[in-house]
Amino acid sequence: MAEGPEGLAIERRGRGSRGKPKKLPKDVEEDLLTEVQWLRTENDYLKNLHALLLEDELRQRRKRR
């Protein structure tokens, strides 16, 4: 070891603390929260649309039989 016996005493495992995350500006934070809300709403809409399409497909398969 290049540091000698003192080098063994230094903890080198893991990552060090990066400290407290910095606060975003208020307008950026509001924009991000608005976008998250919009994306959650869009995701719910798409899930419902997908469920309706599957239900319609099942009905059409049952009619054919």
C-alpha cells in the first residue's frame, strides 16, 4: 500500500453522504407537480380506455360463438 499502515484506518467502502438535496425554485417545483398530476390523470385515462377496449373485444368474441 502506498499509504502505509495509516491507509488501513481510512474507511473506503460505500459512497459518502452527498448532503441535503438542494431546493428547487418555487415555480419549477410547481411546474413539476402540475406535470406529475397531468401524467397521473393521463395514465388513469389510458388504463380505463384499455379496459374498455378489452371488454368490447370480449363482447365481440362472445357474439361470434
